[in-house]
Amino acid sequence: MSRLLTDISKQGMAIMLLALVTMIGSAAVTTAVAGQPETVRVTITAQQGFQFQPAEVEVPAGTKVVLEFENAGVMGHNLHIPELDVMTKTITAGGTDTVKFTVDEAGTYAFRCEVPGHAEAGMSGELKVL
Ligand SMILES: [Cu+2]
């Protein structure tokens, strides 16, 4: 009987410890989130010569990204992130288009211009979600 009680109390301790660890864990996560801006603004420009500038962009996971796409080239361009199903309009020279999205999963997501031949000519890049 006393052995059973001991086992139960050990189990109780384990549960309390787990609850404590969980509380500390979530407190740490809350602090990290509070320290980050809720929205990240990113500008990517389509340059002459079939280039995105910058071609590599980093954003934090779980944060709303406001991506402004500008066309500083002479032809129409767009920006497509296939894995995220994010795509701007095809904008003419001097134009802009803004898309908003949130990526919860860290990883590297390729983006490209979908105007035929442009990605092959160099219009591709990577969005890194950290
Ligand atoms: Cu293009």
C-alpha cells in the first residue's frame, strides 16, 4: 500500500515538473514573440537584366510579411513563390504590387518571375524563413 502511494506521488511530481517546464517553455516563447515586430516589410525590385534585388531575403517565421514588389526594369514582371501560393500581379515598368502572407514553417522558399523565359534568364531568388 505504501509502495503504491509512493508511486502515485512520484507520478504527481512528474506531472508537476512537466507542467512547470511547459509554463517556463511557453513564457520563453511569449518573450521571443513579444520582442519581434508583428509585421516585416520587405521590398524586392525587378531590375533590368532579369534580376531580383535582393535575390535573397530573410524573414522570421510566424510573422506577417508585407512584400512590396517594384518594377525598375523595362518589361513586365511578377514575383511568384510557388510553395507558398503567393504571387504578385504582372506589373509594368515603374509599377508596384504588394502581397501579404505569413509563413509558419522555417525553410527556404524559391521565388521566380513567371513571365516566359525570365526565370531562366536569371529572375529567381530565395525567401529564407528563419
Ligand atoms: Cu520578369
